[in-house]
Amino acid sequence: MSEAIDGQIKAPVLIRVEPSVAKALVGELEALEGVTEAHFIYGPYDVYCIIDCPNYDALNDLVMYNIRGINGIKSTTTCYLAS
């Protein structure tokens, strides 16, 4: 588990999406409270974002109900930062 110095929990989220929505999804992610950045990428994942939450419950809610709720997202992998 990882906690930043300011008490916030930061984690990158790797996202696989439907090809037709990848670039448009970045804007939707950036609009979510708790998402500090989002980028379209090449490789096994299509998009990644960095999330910053006050606790693990907030992180879970953001990923499970907000990020995964966006139309076109096929899967997510959340990686807690080690340091």
C-alpha cells in the first residue's frame, strides 16, 4: 500500500478501452474528481490516468463506480505506488 507524504493515496490506473473511444476518454477521465492526469498511450493498455484519493474507500469508489462506469472501458488495472 502506498500513501503520499500529504496523506493522499496516489495510484496509476492502466485502462483498456474500445478503439473508437480511446482519445475521447481522456477528457472524460480528466473531468473526474480525484483524477490528476490522463493520457492516451500505445502498448498493451490504451489510456492511463493518475488518481489521488484521501483514503482507500475513496480510491475504490473512484475506480469501481466512476472510471469503470465510463462507456467504452473494457478493463482497468490499478497499481498502488510503492514509494
